[in-house]
Amino acid sequence: MDAPVGAVVTLVGERDRAVGWGLADEGPIAVRVLGRGDPPRDLAAWLHARIAEADAARSGLILPDTDCWRAVAGEGDGLGGLVVDRYASLAILRLYGRCWEPHLEVLAAAVRQLPGVQQVARRLGVARVDGREGLVPLVGGATPAELAVREGGMRLLVRPEVGQKTGLFLDQREHRALVRRWSGGRGLVVNLFSYNGGFSIAAALGGAQRVITVDLAPEAVADARTIFRWNGVDPDRHGFEVADAFAWRPPAPPDLLIVDPPSLAHARASEGAARAAYRKLHEQLGPSLRPGGLLATSSCTARLSFDAWKRAIQEGLPGAWSWCHQSSEPPDHPVALGHPEGHYLKFALLRRRRDD
């Protein structure tokens, strides 16, 4: 195909009839298919309408007292390769296909028109698309180095330029709310691979007596302390440790252990290798939990199916355990029926029963 990247392409079938259309891309995806039949006469108007529709679809699906969510989730909203995250009045675009670059000005204008949006920026960091890191302001001037957002009444810290993903793990919102509920009456809660402590503050606000936050990045642990102060919780009554979560061990058996590691499977790793990594992780951590305690465990490894991940956990946890809860992507991260690759997030709660 000789069409330039970003050009509108019509897909034809038998008898040269248009069966769909999309944008020419490069790499393994030649065309990002956006619709059936003929392409729209006015692509800009179509994009404005589709982005507004996607954002509006979140209404009623997000936790109350929340001003941060994913407004556009790529294929799940019929806009493959495009992600838009909202943090209060700031919206951040991330492009996973170069086909969107020629339309960046239109995209920014469409996002700026969403209710409550005042600034729009583009987060770089997708190697095959932009090949560099950083944040590029598109509308509304320079973006702040940090800002506070609300999630279910909690205040969380976002660093748009250097934070994970586009600044926050928005996909764990519902799970943070569950951890908050599960933490009532718990003595010791340990949050491993904590990033900036979203699960930690949820546990503290939920009623845990002591929360220990562990991450390898000093900046993330410092931000976790800040988030505790922002929410009126004295960080000095809790623990914050810069350490390798794989090697760190709790000072006492936790009542609730939260395990949310980065992806343990490299891009070319087989499912077997990924399963082995998660099995080993749970072999190491499971015995540290007190009998009767809870293990909240998660995975963002898209190359490992939910069933395979569950098998790895079962193989790695010795003794008597029970599944109590299982879930995946939240409502603002929809997955298209024809795009099973969109299923990546896995979350479960297990209880360690007393061995008879």
C-alpha cells in the first residue's frame, strides 16, 4: 500500500464495494480501521463527534467524587491506537499509531471541547511512534509538573511528564476502592511495588492501623508520603521503604498483602515463561501472609491470559487458599469484542485459610 501515513483509506471487497475505512499506518498494522462502509466526508467533524461520544459514555460509570478517568480507550472506543486520559482540567493524549500524528491538531481541538478540559498535552514514550520521552503542550499552555486529582474522595498525585503511563494507573481505580473497603479493622497492610502509594492511602483511609509502602523508586515513595499528608493521614504513623520488593520481607505477617508488580513478561516471552515468573513471585510472598489474611494480587501482563495467570498463582501458593474476588479492566477501559488483546489487567483477592 502506497498511501502516506495518516491518509484516509477505503477498504474494498467483492465487486469493488466499500466494506470499511481507516487511516494508513506503518508497521504490523497497515490500516487502523475506524468504520464500516465509506469514510466520512468530514473527518474532523467525525473525530470531534466520536471523541465527545466516548467521553460522555463514561457518565455514571465512574466512582463519585472522581475527576480522573480514561476518556478514549483506543479500540474499545473505535479509535484504535489513540488514548486520552483526563486529570481534572488537563487531558493527555498518547498515540500508539503514527497514523494519528497528521491529525494531532484536530484531536487536540476535539479534546479541548470536552466539558471541563482547559489544557491538552501529548505524552511521548511510545518507541515505535515518537521514539522519545516527555510531554508536549498542545492547547492551553505549559502543564504543571504535578497536580492533585480526586478518586472516590481520595486525593492522588499525578506527574504528567514523568509518571507511569500518562501519570497515574487509572485502570486500578475500582481496585483501590475495593482495597479501601477490605482494609477496615486490619492491623498490618503491606503494599509491594507500590508506585506512589495509591493502594496504600486507600488502605489507610479504609481503617488499616499501619500500612507499609515499598517501592524501588525513591521519588515514588516520597510522593506516597505526600499523598498521605494530602489526605489528612500522618505518614509518620506508617512505613515507607525504598527497597526491591522481590527481596524485601515484612517485619510481621501482614493481614493484607497487596502485590501489583510491573509486567513480568518481556515482549517476546512465552506464556510458559510468564507463568513461571508469576508462580515464583507467589511462592516467595504467599507464606509471609498470616493465616486468615488476604492477598490482593494483580497483573498488567497482556501476554498472559487470566486463566493462565490464575494457574500460576495456584501453582505458587502452598497450603490452603480460596479465591474471594476476581476482576479486570474498569468501565472506562472498554474492550472491543473483536479485540481480545485489549484484555490485559487481572486482579484477584485470595484468603489464606488455616491449615488443619
